[in-house]
Amino acid sequence: MHPDSVLELTSNAMLLTLLLTAPIVIAAAALGLLLGLLQAVTSIQDQSIGSSVKLLVIGAMVALLGGWFGRQILAFAHRIFDQLMVGT
């Protein structure tokens, strides 16, 4: 396998990782900001409220987007194996 193709596969893998994690990270950040604002307005300073709500929302997002995650990873794996077979 040529070093350029390894570099391209690594770059594509990192881009796929960014693509798959971005919705969850953005949702967690937005929810954290919203909950922080809500807790500041209501003077509720219990940290477990924010953590438990974020955990539930992130778990629900993973459950909802899990099929899409799997399809993207499977398509990437197919591309890698196709390139490996063509290269040999």
C-alpha cells in the first residue's frame, strides 16, 4: 500500500470521526449552555440535574442516530477493503 493512500485513509477516518461525533458534541454543548442558564436563572445549583439530563439526551441521540452511525462506518470499511483489494 502506498504511503499516500494510507495518509488519505487516515484523513478520511478522522473526518468520519468528526462527522459522527459532531451532532452529539453540539447537542451536549447546547444543552449544557441551556441548563447552565436555566440553573443560573432559577438559582438551582445542583450539578446532578445537568449531568443526568445530558446523559439522557446523549443516550437518546446515540439510540436515534445509531443506525446512521453504523451505515457510515460500514460504508467506510467497504471503501477501505475495496482499496485494499484493488491495491493487491
